[in-house]
Amino acid sequence: MSLRPGPQLRAIATVQVALAERSYDILVGGEVLARDDRWIPLVQARQVALVSNLTVAPLHAAPVLKALREHAAQVIEVLLPDGEACKDWQHLQRIFDALLGHRFDRRCVLVALGGGVVGDMTGFAAACYQRGVDFIQMPTTLLAQVDSSVGGKTGINHPAGKNMIGAFHQPRLVVADTGWLATLPARERSAGLAEVIKHGAIADVTYLQAVVDDLAALRRADPLALQRAVVRSCEIKAAVVGEDERENDRRAILNFGHTFGHAIEAGLGYGTWLHGEAVGAGMVLAADLSERLGLLSASERGLLVAAIAEAGLPVRAPDWGFEAYLHWMSADKKARAGIPRFVLLEGLGKAVVCTVDAHRLRQTLASCTGPPAV
């Protein structure tokens, strides 16, 4: 397998999330709204609210608004501040205020144009407004295109834990325009690569090696290399979501690196590290723990850690000590009665969810924490 450009990928690619009557397509490629009309029936003659943020809107909102206004009965724009720190009740209320202020009815459609924060908040608003309305994901970051826009997880943060308040609410369509990724700062692209690497690590070692081979192209935003990566990551996530929509079992493997990563985000303060940066360091911790338990070889751990470092992500987590990490990880959604559970690797390409003894966890935290460079 190679992520290098191929002529067959110049067309819009389609990945389906198969969930019976809630199934939907992910459209991946350049200039999707102009080249593919599958979004039009979803907004035709309906009230549409485009939700974005103050960073993304000046870059991408104008052509999206123009396209929506050609087909919708009414279009409004709701702008939020940028950043994870705004993923809370106060800023969610702005979406509801706009919908109610413009008398949006139950046939309205919300469109999320932005990264994971915008997508999660818009989806949660759609799940709640008049007990549930349609929404469309238009992710503009690599992390959102390969991960957060797919699967219907929506929500906001709480000071006691990340994404602890929310709902499962599937979008009607995901428009992953890889052209939008050209405007991302290098740090944001690296953050997205954390989720790309994660998908290979948990489900497809051949894909992981292809990502490693093409990291330079991905970091410089080669459009066709990005399209291949977005497509394969979405295929992996769609397959897992199709088996376990509400994370009762298998879907938990998508949280590889996230038990540690969410603790890092909460402990530092949301927005201090990007989500992908925290997940990158979290995967290093999870790989170390996997090796200590005899599940992962030293060479496999080394390959994964090298890929994370080459992607421009931190490979050391903040050094807070065992008790502080245990406090934050006990609030993780995978925890049972306050006991954290971890997604670990039984070799590259195969993930498992388990509890671990405190001694091994202390060893991992002592080995993989320290002064990080972000």
C-alpha cells in the first residue's frame, strides 16, 4: 500500500458509514461542494445554520454560504470563538440563541464548518434542538476529517473531564474537502497526523507503514497524499462505528492514547495542547505500557514512537506524578467505578481494552513523562 498520489484518487472518493437507516456518506476530495451534488437535497428549501468559528470563517465560509444560499430557504451564520477552551455550555448556548432567534423549525439543518470543537458542538446542538434535527459535517482540519467528524460523537467539555456531556447523533453527510487543509498551520497538521497514526496502530499495520513512508508529504499538505490518508482513516473508523455505534465494546479501541491524552488536556487546561498533541504523547505512554505488559515488542514500540516524533508531536507527557494522572484518568468515559481502563496494543494493528496494575502504570509514567517541547 502507498499513500503516494495516484490518478485514481483525483475523483471524489466516497466512504460509507453503514448504520441501517442512519447510514451516511463521507465525501473526500478537492472542491467537493462544486463537484458533487449529494449535499443539495439535504438543504433544499430548508432553514440552514452554518456554525463556524472566528478563525475558519474568514478563510472558508464565503463560498460555503454562497452555495447554501442557492438552494436553502434561509441561511444564517453562527460564529464561535476558536479553541478547546470554548467547548462549554456558555458557547453552546449561542447556537440555541441563534436558532430560536430566527425561529428555526424542526426541519432545519445545522452545518458544522470547522475543526473538532465546532463539529462536536454543532452536532450536540443538533441532537438537542427540538429533540433532534439534521446536521452536516464540513471538517476543515485534518484531525476532524480523519476522526472527530465521523461516528456521531457530539458534546462539550466539563472542568472535571473532556467530552463528559454529550450525545450520539449521526450527521447526514460528511464533506471532507482536502483543499481546506492547505490553510492549516503546520502545528494543526501534525495534530491531525496523531489520529492518522492511531488508526494504523490499532487496525492496519500496512497502513501505518505507508503513513510512516509518506510523513514528509503529509506534513507539507500534499493534496493527493492527504486524500489517501483521509480515505483510509475514514474506512477504518467507519468499519468500527458500524460494528459498535455507541461504544459498548469494540469502538473503545478508537481511544488508543486517549485515556492519557484526555488527562493531559484536562490537567494542562483545555487548549494549552492541541488534542492531537495530547493523543500523540498518550500513544507513547500506551505503547510503553503495552510493552511492559508483554503485549508489544520493543521494536514495534520503537517504530510507533519514531512515527509520532517524525510527525512533529510530543513524545513526553507532563510530569505530574502518579496521583495526579490517576485523578484525571478516573474520570475517563472508559473507566468503571472510577478505575481507569486503557486501550493497549497486542502487536501493531491489534488493540485491546484492559485494566492494569498500579505498579506498571507508575513505571510507565516515570519513564515517559518529563519536560515536553510544544
